[in-house]
Amino acid sequence: MIGALSIIDQTQLPGSLCIINLENAEQVYAAICNLQVRGAPAIGIAAAFGLYLAMRFSFAKDKATFLFELTQKQRYLCSSRPTAVNLSWALARLKQAVINCSTQNIETLKEVLLIEAQAIEKEDAACCRAIGLYGLSLLNDGDSLLTHCNAGHLATAAFGTALAPIYCGLEQGLELKVYCGETRPLLQGARLTAYELKNAGVDVTLLCDNMSASLMAAGKIDSVWVGADRIALNGDTANKTGTLALAVLAHYYNVPFYVCAPYSTLDTVASSGAEIVIEQREPAEVTEMWFKERIAPPDITVYNPAFDITPVELISAIITDQGIRYY
């Protein structure tokens, strides 16, 4: 039995490397909502451990009651962020593990939840390396890459998704140049991707999101690499807002545009991107966060979607842990 989930508080990076301990479902829920933990795979892992923490002190006397309580906590945690499919996938997997367990012993069922959460974390680490090696086959020594948001160590259990091929390339001695967009309004590129790539010894350059077109026009980008929070059956992809703009630019300038994600990110229900729910976030993220003073007029209406949908026709390939998929 474990008493807490330890995570890096990503809202404190890059200024401070702060480890926080989450001891119950409410704290895990808040950490996901507030982006203290973020990135689709990491959210799924955190939610899995959150469900275990929610149930570890259950006083249920039988399996039916235990499952009823578990379902309530599952729905609660699932509502923390609606777009990342790994969240609902991980929680459903834990519930199914309990359903499949023949025992009526409540303590054993709690142990099943913990074992399944640990398995998801371990599998994600292996998944990251597989994505990295598949993606590496699309890279050449000396390539210049553009990435958006953060899809590296901080978003997963290991190498990341979109950054995994870069780390695999680094291991094999490839010289790669990486440009990372700042990723307004939450600056995951500036705060997180730049931080982790610089610490890993990668040649990385930060740019404002609206500077990407000039780089592509100058022929300085060989390929674009992004992660995904949900991929519809037809290949339409939800990723951090701003991804669609990069995909349009890459298509115009004939630059390959690659999406990297674990196979678990593929939605088995949504037939296209039109069916993916897009999370709307607080206006303050646009009007005042990261600034000493508010930069917008009071009471201004703000449009702040967390994600946008990139249609499959703009995606060159989707790299998963099970191989490279072309649509």
C-alpha cells in the first residue's frame, strides 16, 4: 500500500523543481485541473493512482458496494479534464481489473487497483521508447525540428511522445536542432520543453508561436513534431491549441507534420474530430497569467480553448508504440 502520489509541480517550472505529495482523489483532481500534472499519458497515470488513493480507505463490506463507490470516484476524476482520452482509458482499465477479479476480499481489490496503476506507469515508459525508436526512423542527422507544447519527460512516465525520437537520436549521437514554440497562453513550450531539452544537452531555440511561419518560409524546418491528447478513429487529432495553425503552415510549405502518441490515445468511439469535446479554460490565463499587470481591458470576452483539432489530411503520419500509421 502507498500513502501518496509524488509528482513534480509543473506550474513551478522552470523557476523551482518542487515535488508535491497527493494523498487523496481530491488532491489528484486539483493537480490535474490546475496543470500541476499535465500531458495525456501523465494525466492517465496520475488519475489511476488517484483512483487507488480514493479507494484505499473504503469501508465497503462486499464487492458490489466497493464497485459502486469506485464508479463514483471514477466519474469524479474523469471530469477533471475532458479532452485527454488517457484519463478515461486509465480509469476504465482500473475498474475493469476489479470487475475481472474473482475475489470478494476488499483488501485484495484495493491491491488490484494499485497493481494496475503501477502497470500503466511501467507500460507507458516502454511505450515512450517504442514511439521514440519508430519516430527515429523518420529523422536524419542534422535535421531541424519544430515542436509545440510539451510532449517529453514531463508529460509521460519516461522519454515522452513527440520528444522521444529526439532523445533516442541523442542516444545514438545524432545532431538535431530543435525549435520549440512558447505555446501561449500557458507557455508549456517556454517553461517546460525548453527546460527539459536544455537540461538534456539538446540544441534548442525558443520562439514565439507566431514566428513559426517565417522559419518554414526560410526552409529552416525539416519536420514538425507534436503530441496528442485524443485521436479520433479517422485520424483527426486533438492537441494543445496552436497545433492546427502549425499543421496548416507545414502543409503549405511541404514540411512533414508528425503526431506522436501512445496507442491508448486513439479514441475507439469518436469517428472524427467533430465529436471530440474541447476543454475551455479560464480567461485569466490569457489576460493576466505570467504578467506583472493585467494586459487586457477589464471584462473583455476571452476565447481560451485548451485544444484544437488537426484534420487527418494535414498529418503526414501518426507514430504510436505499435508502429507508424498512415491514413
